[in-house]
Amino acid sequence: MYVTDNIADPKAEISRIAAQRAELSGYYFKIIGAKAFLDGVTEAHTAWQNQDYLDSPGYHGAERFNDHDKMVQLIAEADKEGMSVHVHSEGGGATHYMLGCIEDAEKITGDKDQRNVLAHLHFVTDEDVRRMGATGSVPAVPPLWTPKVPGNYEQEISYVGEELTNQAYPIKSFYDAGANVVFHSDYPVSPMVDIKLSIYTAEKRSYPESLLKNSPRNMKEAITREQSLRAMTINVARLFHQEHLLGSIEFGKVANMTVFDCDFLHDDIEKVAQATIVATIVDGVEVYKS
């Protein structure tokens, strides 16, 4: 549930969300915490960077929720209610700030398994990748945003430089640091919601040529098919504290699944990009069949 920038009373805000959780949550819908925006996006000059924008000396982006003490309190109060805090953190400066807040909140709560989420993570330092794993924080990453898209790519270079642009969107590094990586689509801001293309771009760091003229970016951050599937299934269930119910096909878990016409783990990656849905199962009942 959304909280405004530098909210005046974090404790009261978490109490409000907890009350909404009690009123609205059910079997199919659960409120799991608070959502805050730390910054904007690099393309709009509003992502909170670790350094100044090259074309705007003295300016490093928009610091939206930047009150350290209030964020620490928000995290600590959410932990008391068994909830997490989910933040929009696109620039490296926002991520560095948030991890510092989480570290200080963990000194208060002693809880390194709160599963707070940082979403987007366009630019992240090696130090902060390690801190992500050490704090038990969840990186929500966008494989669909990783390729060098003509126009966007050149714009990024003009704002933050070629070296940093080519280090964008670490995914493998988060896995290597032991973090619980999940994928996101950012719908409806980014309208392309596509499971098969998420798997494709996570491995290839580019789109199929039939879809868009582009090229791979930062190939050292490519991940395996199994890691991609985990990032869309069991890892998401862990984020929700629902791994006992969701995220894998096991006895005793909710029987919700989608069946595709190819093997995501072993078929040629170009075939994966063309996969189609053949069936959808909800609570063990087939509700769609092609």
C-alpha cells in the first residue's frame, strides 16, 4: 500500500496498512506491506544516482523519500506487523540509501529475513550488490529492460556515461551474492508483460531480432533458464512469505499453473521466444485450453 514521500508518521502509516490488511486480505489477495518511491527514472533525469548527471553538473537526480530516520522507522514498524517495505529504487544513489536504512532497521529489529524489496535497480555498485545479499533484501529486476535499445541506449550514455550504462541491470551478480532475485514487468508503465521474453532476455540480454533491432548489453549478467524460472515462481513466493503455498508444483500447495507448448529449460531459446499457452489451471481446475 502506497505511502507518500517522507511520510510524517511512519508508525501511524503502518498501523493504517495493517488495518487495511485485516479488512481486505483473503485467500486470493493479500496486503504484504508498504510501497514508497525513492526516485524516478534515468531517462527522465529523475533517478537518484551516485554521481551527477553528465549534462547537469551539480544534480544527481530526485531524492523523493530521503529521510533516513523515517525510513528506518517505517521498516521497523512494518517488521513488527510481519510486513515488508517495497521501494522504487532505480538509481544507484537510491539503492545505496535504502540499504543503509535496512541495515540500521535490522539493528533495531534483529530481523534479517524481513524480505524488503528494491525494484528496478538500473545501476548498482558491487558493494551494494553484496549488501543486498547480506541484508536479505529482495532485488526485483527487469530482464525486459536489459538490451541496448536504439535511442534509449544513446540517451543513457549522454546522461551517465558509456561505462556505467554498460554495467546496467545486474542480475547474475545478485544471484551470486545469495539474494532472492525476482523479476518484474512494471505494468502498465512498461506494457510488455511476457514470461517467455523475460526468459529470453535474461539469457540473451537482447530481444529476438524479429521483434526489435537491438543488441545485447552487459552479457556477464546473463543468467540460466532455471534461475529465470525461479525468479518468476518460487522466489516470488518467498518474497510474499508464501513459499509453503505457492511457487512450485508440490503436494499440499495451491494448484495454479500455466502450461506452455515448449520446454523452457531445454528447448532452443529461439523456440522459447515463440512459446504459446496451451492451458491454464486454477485450484486444480483447467479454466483455459487452446
